[in-house]
Amino acid sequence: MASLAADAVSLFRTWWQQDRIRSSPREGKLLRLAPGAILCVDGNTIEVLSREVIETTGGSILRYHCCGDKSHSELWVSVSQVPSAVWCCGGAEQRLVADEIEVWSVGGKDRNL
């Protein structure tokens, strides 16, 4: 029993000392989007069609393929200490912060916020 308790303490200590990405609730919503999510980006309402995780040397990037009123677009969200987003639409790229993206539903099982 003492060995089990010691293992649990060791596991907790290891977890506590690891670097973890800390993000605001708004940034967290961008990381949890699923197909079917509805967003408003730069005044355009878009729906997330698919989600893809891309591993890079600088960390992970989430690429969301989206469809809106105007055309298809992509939203790239970096998973790093300072999350950022890039919206690609019509050949143009626009850097965004989480506050510039309005999430109306996260998609998937949880359709309502």
C-alpha cells in the first residue's frame, strides 16, 4: 500500500512540474472546434467542415477546413504558449487573435455553447 501511495505522489509531482499550455477559455474553444462548428471571422459566418492536426518542429497546428458565404477557407490555430490563428480565404492570409473569432457553436456532440 505504501508503494502505491509513493507511486501516486511521484506521478503527481512529475505531472505538476511539466510545462503545460495555458490558455484562456476563448482560446480553448478554438482548440476544441469540431466539424459542424459555426464561427464568425472578420464579419463572415463560416462552418467547420473538417479538422486536421499537423505536427511541426515548432509545435502542433490545427487546420480547420471551412465553408462560408463567399468561398472555402482555412483557419490555422497554433497550439503553443501564445496561441495564434491565421485565416486563409481567397488567397489572402489574415492573422487573428482569439478575441477576433466569435464561436457560436463548437460542433461535434456539443452543438451549443
